[in-house]
Amino acid sequence: MQLTAASQNQMVNAAKLLVERVKEEKPTILSEEDLLDIITTIAAYKFTNFSREEVEAMLGVKLEETRFYQEAKAEG
């Protein structure tokens, strides 16, 4: 929830920290993939003026591996 309400600068820092935390710790409620999908989906909606490559570099993840990207690509 904090990601959606944060300013762009705050969101970048918070999202990076969350991505690192998800990768380091083994989530118990949702899978690592699900959590990364949530974070990257929020980032993609928050930074609509950024390219895919810019969002990937910002978060340190490959968007092509997320469910959000695969569904968007399938829709056209």
C-alpha cells in the first residue's frame, strides 16, 4: 500500500528495498514470483512515462519474467 501512495522518489527506494527483501527472504504467504509481480505491476502503473528498460533498471528485475508483462503482451 505504501508504494501506491508514495512519491516517485520514495517509491523507487521502497520498491528496490522490497525487491531485495523478497529475493533474500523466503516468503511464506505469497510466492516470491507473486510478490515481485505485485511490486513490478505497481511500478509499471506508477511510472507510465518510463520505458520497460528504465523500470527494469530501477528495480533490478526483468519485467519479461513477470505475469503482468506476459499478460499485457498477450493482450496486444
